[in-house]
Amino acid sequence: MTAENSFDRLDDDDYPAYTMGRAAEMLGTTPGFLRAIGEARLITPLRSEGGHRRYSRYQLRIAARARELVDQGTPVEAACRIVILEDQLEEAQRINEELRRSAAEPRHGAEA
């Protein structure tokens, strides 16, 4: 692997760069919380060769949203479901917007 390829990972939201301890520290939570949202299948951390959990920036954003809900009194399982549904809704809205834009574009080669 070249040094250039290594630096590309710094910008990769999906690169599992953070250990469980560092992720918990960044989120202001405990490793137990990260395990709980993993068990609820909100996020699935990758594992290092030694079997340690590694989290990406994208996963940390998802975990942070779940933590917000839990801090507001939502049970962990419900918070995870809400975050999953929010993510699905955002994706559906993005797809709908792309379809609207493509439908509004003039078609080349279409007969008048």
C-alpha cells in the first residue's frame, strides 16, 4: 500500500479508524452503549485482526443520533429503530428527488 492510498482513508467515512474506547470517548458514552446498539443491529463494527471492534465516522454519527434519543429517555432498542427509520426515510427522499430531477430533464431524441 502506498502512502497516498493510506492518506485517502482519512477522508473515507466508512473506514473503521476508531477503537471502541476512542469511539465511546468521542461520543461521551460507554463501551457498553456501543455494544448495546451493536446488539440492536444499528451498527455493525468491523473487527481488527485481533478481534477488536473498529468504528467508522459514519457509524459514529449514527451512534451519536441514537445517544441523543437515549439521553431524551428513549429506550435503546426504540432509539435504534427510530434511527434506522430516519436513515431509510432520508434515502427514500434522496431517491425521489433524483427521480423528480430526471423526469423533469428534457429527453434527447424524443419526438415532438
